[in-house]
Amino acid sequence: MAGTVLSYDAPSTEEIAQRVGLPVDEIIRFDGNTSPHLLPSTRAEALAEELARIHTYPHGGYPRLEEAIARYAGVSRENIVLGAGADDLILLVTRAFAGPGDRVAIANDPTYPMFPIAVWVAGAEIGDEDPVLTICCRPNNPTGELGELPSSRPLVVDEAYFEYAGETAAGLIDDGVIVLRTFSKLFGLAGARVGYALAGRDVAAELNQRQHPAPLSTLSAALAIAALQSPPAVGPILEERERFAERLRGLGHEPLPSHANFLYLPVDDPQRLADQLLNQGFAVRPVRGGIRITIRNEQDDERLLVALQ
């Protein structure tokens, strides 16, 4: 894979506000697939104990977080690899399996742009012929599709939106499958950058050896532990997703069926529509063939519907 890969990052809310000439509090972000609100588990009390020892390193790692994830995911601590968000783990796993001269297969098109970036960073190439690794996103980003798992191994399954679909490949981690998850979506901790991988013990041990020391802030780990103590209900987002999809159909649009917290809306000129909406203070994600819209709440979603009309 030659050349460079464009960044997937989005401009800050402040930058958007300055660009379109609107106050910051009038910019509504439908482009990040994150929680629209701060969750009750994210509170200062969860940080108090860690703040008292913020002057030192997390010697011994993050056993409390690993134990909490193990209970939540139904695995052992030895199956867990921690990272600074799922993106960190995508990079880690890709470079662990692939290097210059290797091919990595990427399922689904379009899919998450971080996958080709990780292949490029590893110095490998994208291709389906004799891949050393296959990567898929399930549910897929940006389409929301819950497709069949590829049969090839080793296989990385990005399950960033697993909680919204209720289906996981975690039962296959002893069969050459590595599952990646994040606290950035349902758990509302996108800014904390916490992710984890589930893998067979030998693979997890190898990945942990390749992972850099102390990949997480101890404050982020504390927030993740608090979040797992009271996981948020997924029902309200799913109900709003279906209501919003029906309202879009009422306007003549055809959003794809989604198993995540967003909708993929096919449109003729995604960038043009995204720019028009942005000028009104609504940030959506333009992707090939359409725009991706994060589900927020009825009030925000109805404002976007008015703009779409």
C-alpha cells in the first residue's frame, strides 16, 4: 500500500462553529456515533480514589478493570488486551500479524476507514489473496449491517456497536477470532479512550507483550469500571432509531436497516448534503454513497429532519 492515507478525524465543534458562523451551543453532532449525553456513571466520585494516586504509574496494570470486563464479556482475564480505544487495538493487532509484503483482507465496502489506515501503518497491502489477517466490522460502520462472519482465520471482528445488535463473535476466540470492543459508544466514554480485545489466551498473551506499558490513563480506567457497574440501557436508542427511520421514510428517504446506533442514508451527493446541513449547525458524516447519522434523541433528531426537508 503506497502513499498516504487521509485522516479519519473530524473538526472540533469550535472549529465548525467558527466556520459556519454559529454559536458553539447551536452545533449538534450527528457524526461521531457517541452518546448524546453524559451518563450517570461518569461522575467525579469515580475519579476520587485514582486522583489520590495520580502522581504514580499504574504499577501492576489494571486488574480491577480486567476483572470487570471479564465478568461483562464472559471470559477470563487472560483473554483480555487493553488499549486506548478500539483504534489503538486495531493498530496493535494489524501490526502483530502483518508487515511489509503481507496482505490483509478487509470485509465489507464501505467500512471503517481505520482498517486501511492500520494496514498502511503496518507496511502491508490490502488484498483477498492469501491474507495473513482478515478484518471485519460487525455491525458494519457505516451501513449498520449485521452480516455473516468471514470464514477466514485469523479474523478480527470490530464489535464497537455490539451492544446495539446483541450478537457477538466472542464465543469464537479460541478459533482464531479476535474481538475488539470500545467504551466510546454505549458507555459514553469516547473522550476517555478505553477499548479492549478478547482473544484466545496465547494470542492475548502475545498481544499484551506487544502492547506498550500502561496504555490507559488510570482516570480512564476508573471511569470504565464505574460504567460497567451500571451499564446503560440500550432500549431507548433502539426505539429512537426505528422512530427516526420511519420519519425519514415519511420524507421519501430510504435509510438502510441498522443494527447500530446510527442510520446510513443513501443520497446522490453526500458531501454536498453534509455541507448544507453543516451550514445549519448539523454535523453528519458523509461517506461513499450516503450520509451516516448518529441517533441522538427525539428533540435533536426532529431538528435534523426539519433541515433535511
